[in-house]
Amino acid sequence: GFRGIKPLVDNAVLDAKGEFLIMGVRSSKEPQFNIFWQHWHQQRVLQKRKARLLFTDRNTEYWKFFQKMKLTETKTVSSLSPSAIMIVDNQTFIFSYDQKEFTCIHIVSDSIAKSFASFFDGLWNIAKP
């Protein structure tokens, strides 16, 4: 839950050397999750860390929040994703928001991070601005 995931993603911001690649971002989850990520991304910007986000929806208040954010690029893909995936350096995080429960799988692996980053780049290149 939150108590286990928050320090994990907070440390990722502090330790990051590269940009954050995040796909499967959607507005349609419980409001507390959107609020958590809005605050987290504000901290990311304060740490001067760039991010590219691939949304699965657009024109929501959540999407508009990120449109205005510094050091942040957003695009939209039409495919639905029940999970969000965040890649930074050699870390991959897979987040799920099932029935108000916040779950995360954290993988530390250069090859897995590179594989997910390559998949992200492929989607980024065909996504709508």
C-alpha cells in the first residue's frame, strides 16, 4: 500500500540520474491516487528531474495538470492500460490500482529497464501530442 510504495518512489526521485518514462497513466482511478501522484511529480520538478508521460485518456483535470507542469512532456495513446509502468535508470515500477488498493512491483535490472524503455519509446513515437 501507500506506506510501502511512497518511500520507494520518493527515493527514485532523489537517486534518479535519467528521465522518468511513465506509460499507462490514466485519470480514472480513486482521487487519492491522483493526488498522491500530483504531489510526487511536484517534488520531481523541484529535484529538476524530467519526465515523459503516456496517458490513456485526455482532456481531464488530471491530464491538464500535467500539461502545465515544467520538465514534463505528455502524449496520449488510445489503448487502455489497467497498470501504469514507470522506468528510470535501471528501475522499473509496475503500479496497479485494484479496488482502492495500491500495489507496486519494483524491479531493479538494467536489461528489464532497457526493454520497457524501448517499448515506451515505440509507443511515444506513435502517440498523439
